[in-house]
Amino acid sequence: MHNELFSIGGITIYGYGLMTAIGILSAYFSGVLRARKYKIDDEPIFSILVFTVLFGYLGAKLLYLITILDQIIKDPSAIKNLGSGFVVYGGILTGILTCYLYCRIKKISFLTYLDLLLPSVALAQGFGRIGCLLAGCCYGCETSCSFSITFKNSAYAPNHVALFPSQIVSSGLDFLNFFVLCLIYRKDKTKGVVSAFYLIFYSVGRFIIEFFRGDINRGSVGTLSTSQFISLFVLAGGILMLILSKRKKA
């Protein structure tokens, strides 16, 4: 795959950056459209998006740095490259916290906007994983299966080796998550339910896909990768949130 798509006036357009931008825009417009459809004030969405993207980026980077802390101790210069190396869970959790703080400050319903926007987050993640595919990062393990992808000029993934297409599978699961969450939202407006299902669906999918990842700089906790370890707590949190939401409804 080619991360450098084309150049305009000496400015190079990268696939990862382009897909990230498309993801953010898709999250915003889908959030606004759904807010208007369900008679929710869409004015706070832009601010929520800006702050969650900003602090989500920092959270994803911070968690990545934690996973390579041993490398940083040996070589502090490893911290200089802020353009690559992220752990999605850091962005998700920091983004949710940012949304909560913003809603508290503005005195608007946190769960209303969390339920509204988390499907859009899943949509953005789907495009983001396409960016990973173009860049060659977050690649899968070597495989002899016909369902594979071979990179030829990637700066991250092993070239000329058949790999499990983890980026494609992850992207597909994220898009599926978006559509399923939208369907759930249409059927059940109980506050917290959609957010709970997002946490459940994403954590289960992420836990499984981690078995097929081939990139080694992801950190580990015992026999689990960092993301698998976090997935267990996110899954538990999602299940608890779902139970509490259903109890309030009853």
C-alpha cells in the first residue's frame, strides 16, 4: 500500500492523515445529522469533537509511550517522534473523559451526547483503520491463508510477506459497529445503552483481533497485549453500564 498518495505544490498528502481527516469529518457530520433527526441540540457537537480529538490524540500518545517506557529509559530520544505511535484505547478513554468534563462545564447531559456520538466514533475508527492499511502500521501476523495481504513498499509492515489483513478486518468491524449502534439507538433511547454496547462490541472485537496482530511494539501485561488487558476492563465497564442503564429504565 502507498501512504504517500500525491503531492500538491510540494505538499505531500499521506493516506493515513487523509483517512484520519475523513474519519473526523464523517464523525462530525454523522453526529450532526443524527442529532437533528432525534431533536437533539447539535451546537455542542463541534466543540465536543475538537476537544475530544485534541485530548484523545494526547491520551493515545501517552498510553503508547507507557507501552514503550523501557525503550524510552534506554534511549530518551524515542519520545521525540510525536507523529507516529498511538494506542487507540488511550484516545477512547481520554476522549470519553473529555466529553464528560465538557458536558459538566456546559451543564448538558453527558449520556445524551455520549450515546449520540459514540456510533460516530466507530465510523471514524473505520476510516482510521483504512489509513493504517495505507500506511502499513498495525499489521497482522504472518499467514499461509489465502485471506492475506502483502506489502511491497511499507515503512512499517514486513514487505513481500503474506500477512493477516488485520487493518481490513478492524475497519470492517468498526463500520459494522457504527451501523449496529445506530440501529440500537433507533430502537432503545435509554440513556447509556448505546454507550454500553459500544464499549462491549469494541472491547470484544479488539481482544480477538489482537491475537492476529504482528507488530510487536504494543506492550504486554503477562500473556496479554496491553490492548487485550485494557479490553477486559472496558468490557466489564460496558456490561456494568448496560445493567445499570436497564435498571434505571425498569
